[in-house]
Amino acid sequence: MTTVTDAVTEAPATTVPEPARRKSPYPYWFILPGGVIFAVFFLVPSVMAFWFSLTRWTLFDQEFIGLDNYVQFFREPALASGLWHTLIYAVTTSGLKVVLGMALAVLLTGPILGRGFMRSVAFFPVLVSTIGVGLTFQILMHPTRGVINQALDLVGITGPAWLVDPDWALLSVAFVDVWQGVGLATVIYMAGILSIPGEYFEAAKMDGAGAWHRFRNITLPLAKPATVSVILLSLIGGLRKFDLIWAMTKGGPGFTSDVMASVIYKQYQAGFYGLSTAGNVVLFLLVILIALPLFWFFNRKEDA
């Protein structure tokens, strides 16, 4: 005989749906400080730069002129050579930083004497002011009284007029840039190499692989993320470079070491503020058009 209590117990339990919980905005508060800083120091200035590039402006007034600044900028006689010099400078500095950074990283991660001290020495130029480096090398590269040419004379080599010869001026600044920036590339490569499991190298040694084969088949492919980082950072930095070039040559002799950033600055010095702002926007878009496809290409290869 079934009692009322048994019937209640045997009846299927029905659950009352809970009211839909509204997702708390609490986690998003953590990104608010970074978002505010990003908006204030990047988004707002970027939007203002795009606007002022469409105007003829001074500190006191502005006049909307549409795309006239861009038309005039692309008619600038020094633009073609400045763009070409910018590409040469960026490719040269990024290529040398990749090669020398990898070589130094392999050396400084190996069993050498004074490894910690040598690592500090390699990174030290990164900490020095770029303007200070430029002024120092301007003296060191003096054609007659510079220490570099005097040292070359001791071994019977006639040094070039580094910063005065039109054929050497841009490359001379690029070499100084590499000297200052290769330390950062070395640190990035060291981090990539030290993250490779040591068992890979031990197994390769047991199989009879030499140092070159271990580098080519283990270090080089597994350090590819570091290579991508060095290429992108160096290339973007080379495309935007201004301070070192201005400190050493001011775009000279003539216009032989002018890059886009120095061309833009000279327009600003001449009082063409809207024109120089349009040049900055063009340079910004140039960096994006070069960096983003490279970033996509490298990531696509990694995914494949």
C-alpha cells in the first residue's frame, strides 16, 4: 500500500529555473587603467593628427584644406630620395641586427670565460642616450682627427670620410645604429636559445652532429620566434629612425642621408605644420603597410 509520503518521495523532482545571472563587469575594471592610458596617449593624438593633416594650422588658428597637404607632400622633391633612404636604412639595420644578434647570442650562451660580464658589455650600448651616441660617433668618425680613421691608418688602411662622403654617410649612421641596438637583439635571441630544451643538443651530440649542424638544425629553427621579434622590432625602428640621423648628419651632406622622418622635421622647421603632420600620417601608414603583412606572413608560416 502506497502512502502519501511514498508518493511524494517517488514523484520526479522539479527544479525551478534560477533567474538569469547578469555577468559582473568586475573583471573589466582591470583593463580600464591601461585602456585610459592607451586612449589618451595613442588614440586621441592619432585622431587629432589625422584631422590636423587636413588643415593649414598654426598655434592660434586652423583652416580646413582637405587633401592639399598630402598632394603637396607627395610632390616634395626630397620625398622620393627620403623614402628610398628609409628603406635602405631599415633593411640594413634590421638585417645586421639579426645576423650579429644571433651570433652574439650563440656565443654568450656557450661555455665561455666571463660570460656574465660579456653579456653586460653587449647590452650596455642599449642603455646609452641615442643623442649621446650620435655626438660621440660624430667625433670618432671625423675624417682626419677621428679615432677610427687613425686606428685604420696604423694598419695601413685609409679610412673613408664617414659622415662627409655622400656614399658613406647613411651607411655610417646605420652601422652606429646597429652597434647601439644589437644588444637588445642579442638578449631576445638569448631568451629564445635558452628556452630550447638541452636534451635536443645532447641527443644531437650523441648522434655525432657537429656545432654547425646543431646550430642549423636545432638552434636556428627553434629560435624562429625570436628571429621574428628581432626583424619586426628592428624594421619598425629603422623606418621611424630620426634622432640618431639628425644628431650625426642632419640629413647631409646635401640630402644624401635624409630619411622620411628628417624630411618631415625640416618641413616642420620651415613652418609648414599641416604639411609635416600629413607626412607623419604617411609615415605611420607606411610602417603599418610593411609591418602588418610581415607579421601575418611569419605567423602564417608558423601555423603551417
